[in-house]
Amino acid sequence: MKSFTSRRARAIVVALAAGSLALTGCSENTGTSSNKDSKKDQEEAKTQSKAVTYADAAASTGPAEEVPGAKSGGTITVYQESGLSHLDPGQIYVSDAGQVANLLFRGLTNFEEDGKGGVSVVGDLATDSGKSSDGGKTWTFTLKDGIKDQNGKEITSADVRHSVERLYAKFIFDGPTYLQTWLSGPDYRKALPDGGYGDKHLPDSVLETPDDKTVIFHFDTARPDLPQTLAMPGYSIVPEETDTKEKYDKAPVATGPYKIAEYKIGKTLKLVKNDQWDPKTDSVRHQYVDGFDMQFGITESTQTKRLIADQGDSKNAIQLTGSVESTQVQDVVGDAAVNKRTIKGYQPYVQVLNFNLDRVKNKAVRDAITYAVNSKSLIAGEGGAYGGDVAPNLFAPTLPGYEASYDPYGRLKTPQGNIAEAEKLLKDVPAAEKKLVFAYSNSEQGQKRKVAVEDALTKVGFDIVSKEVDAASYYENIGKVDNPYDIYISGWGQDWPSPATVVTPVYDGDQIAEGSPNYSHINDPKVQELIKKALTQEPTEAAKTWIEAHHYILEKVNPAAPLWYTKQLQLYGSNIGGARYSTESSYIDVTRLFLKS
């Protein structure tokens, strides 16, 4: 998830490139309290990294469990700095639109949270989370009765088929590609270039709809993560009858509890109740408020000031994907009354210092850098304890399989860097290998990171040549396979709660390509073997394999030094009820909100 303007798995990319990640650069909080807060947060993280479970039909039947104290009526005001990237479900792969999508659209499955860190996949349009057969190569979904779109048309298997096939069309370019690739290979568009709008459709051997209620997916290998994949907003349903192709992005048809009443792109979006939504078919969402009034162009600074003041409409307001502005963090957390109106938690992102393995080939050099980097200094520049926490490894606290104590390089014991160990490793390393080209973003945050990295590495004998990269094209530049840099910072978060969406895109040698998130260019046979093994296993067994892969990658290869985990801090008005942190989205859970009066 890019944090508020970018993709879910790559969620941090745009925010970092723009130097606008929430909770950055708080001058009043230097991270001095991070040890105490870290221990508390590490304990809380255990509840955020439980394994995802697949629910049966009983758990997938609505209505959703009532939120204590919930009342009906009123309109929630939503503050958001950037306009929405897309509203066509097939184009949604970003967290801002993803938040809105959960109010507007439904897919075959969805994530349900228990508020204690537990996440399960339930049937949304489907009666359950899916039934697998043929060793996990075949998945069958049965549609619930009586689910209609906002126009009163019942959703059938033909709509599901259409929603999948339209993803092959050329005008769909910004959404997830997992399902299409699994069904038809990397060049999936060739299998259905017109996106199913003509006479040709995917064969029954790939996608089968034997009747109005049944959808069957056929894969050439086991796909145990399919229920989680289908829960992504990008795989929500687009009713065939009302699909307007490219124009659909501006006026999509709702299947969720709310529909669009008015949309002025980049300015406002007003949602009202969808009277065709039946709560008896939905085990996740509620329809407490009459609507949502979303206002775009409101900076995080203004959002924070308004919500701290808590006057007028701000009492009924929330931040969608924005966070408390960094210079006002202490104004929020330092005031008990205001602090009560916050949601906090780890985001799914791990910040690392990538080694370009095509250039930094000596593992002793990579290990020395990993020991030497100063996470404490870097985190201070992100807002201290409220902006991040020391990362001892490459898995985020929100990821199933996270091991809080797995710390092969002693990052938790020496967050400021282990100079002695680094110098020991560099003792016999030639001077030429100690000269490194470091790429950094020319944003305010990039400048801070440059200083922290240079300071830490020069202390142990490295000769750092820093190269400034334009913030807007930072990831484009480090994403080039033949880039001229040795080291550079990047961040990544999961697409859904599975290590598959971290290990595969970031550390799979098959993913090395222009623009790929395999920024270190790691291509190791053992890693490839473990990835292929894990992808064919059931979640419980796969979890063990992913942990094995994680340990091997970090200890035996070391393609990237773990630096810090990012955190979320959002503020809402005093009249908002039902607010809680969503482990899955890493933002406020929009499915259960109400107004107290």
C-alpha cells in the first residue's frame, strides 16, 4: 500500500518520494523515549501479526456485529490532502481509493477484523471465503442470494466474469495484476486483448461460470492466497450492464452500503446511502451515517489544526489517509483529551538501505554497513517514537510470521550503530570497495536521511559519494536495473497479510526488471526454491517456509539493511464513534463509524 497516493504493496513509494510521509521531522521529539515506547509497541505488534484465517459460510453471513453505542444518522466530514487516484475498481491499487472502495464496492471476499489484531477472510459477494480443490489449483465461489447493485440489478456470475476479463483491457493499467497473471501468465493481455468486450472470453479451463451463482477459477499451480487476493479493492465487481469502460472511473456503480451522489474530481466527493445494499448479506460493513462529505485539498497541517480545535464540522470529521502533521505531534499526544481521539499502530512498511548487488558484491561490506547504520538518528528525522521504530529484520510487525526478537545484526541492542563490529568486518576490505555512491531524494526528508547515512558510514571508514536524485523520480531512478548507485533507501509494505506479497516482489530474482521493487537485484537459487515452495503450500505450512526464506535472505545474502518500521497516528473529531485502527489498511476503519449525536 503506498501510504496515501500510491499502491498498496508499494505504499510508501510516492509518500517518500514527495518527502511527505506522515509523522516526519518533528523537532520536538528526538526519539529519546523510543526505547520505552518500542517495548510497548513491540508487544502490541504481536496482536497485529496474527495469521489470517479463512472463514466459513456462517462467519460470512450478515449483518455485521453491532458496534457498541452505535447510532444512525448524520454526515461524516472527511479531510484529505490529495484527490483520489481512481474510482474504477479495476484501477484501484492505492490506499486512498481503497478506503473509499470499501464503502462503495464489494468483491467475492473481504477482510474482517476483530479489533484485537485478528484478521479473517470472509465471503463478501460469495457465501464463504472459497473452496479449493485439485491441490489448490481450482477455487470455487458461490454467490449469495439477493445482492444487487445501486440500480437494483442482481449480481450474477456473469458480472464476476466480466469484472475479471475487463482487467485484461488496455485502459486498465493502474490496478493489481496478481489474478490476471495467475490465470494467463505475465503477458496476460495477449490472452484477451479486448478485455472481454468482444466475442472472445477466457476459456472455461481458466474461468468457468456454469450457472448464475457459480464462479470457478482454474490455475496451473496451487494458489492458496487467492481468497486474500480477491479481497483487494482492485478486484471488486463492475456490473457488466453499466460498464462504461474508460468513463467508469468518473461514475462507478455501487454495490456497497454507500453510493456517489456528487463527485467533483480533486475537490469534493459526496456519498449517500445505497438503498439497494442489504445488511443481511454483509458481515463486515455498516450503514450508520447518512453519508460522507469528502473534502480534498486540505493539507495535513490544516487537518490537524482543525481536529485539535474540534469546532463545528470538525467534531464530525476524520482523516482518511492523512496523519497528524509532524510538527503538531506533541500538541496531540501531549494533551490527554486530544490524544483520546487518535488511532495508532504500525503501518505495513519496512524502510531499508538497499545494496545494489550488481555493484556491492562483497558481503563483508554489506554486513559492515548493516551494523554501522544509525536507525536512531534516522527515526529522529521521521518524528521520533511516534514516526517509527527500529527494524531488526525485513518483516513488518503487521505481517504474519513477524518475529519481534529476530535480530541477527543486533539492531535493537545498538540502534545507533555498532561501530566496533563494522570496523572489524572492514579490516581487510580494500579501500576501493569502501567507496560507495549513495542516492538520496532531494526532498526535505531525503536531506535528513543523507546526513544520517553519511555520518554513520564515514565513522567506520567508508568514503560516501552522495548523489542527489529528484524526489518526483526517485523510485524511477533507483528502479532502473542498470542504475549507477551502490546504496539507496526504499520502503515496502504487503499487498495483503501474507509474506508472499513481500518476499516475492522484493526478493525474487524473477522480478528483476525496470521499475521492479527488487531494488537490490537479488537473484539467489535458494531463495527462488523457497518462494516456489511457499507459494504452493497452505497458509500454515507456507508461514514456516516464508520464515526460512526470510532468515536465509537476511543472514546469508543480506541484500538490504533493515532501518525502521513506520507508524500511523491519525486524529478524529469528538463526535465520531466506532473509531479504531485497521490492521489491514493501516488507517482508520471506515466500515464501522457513526456519529454520537
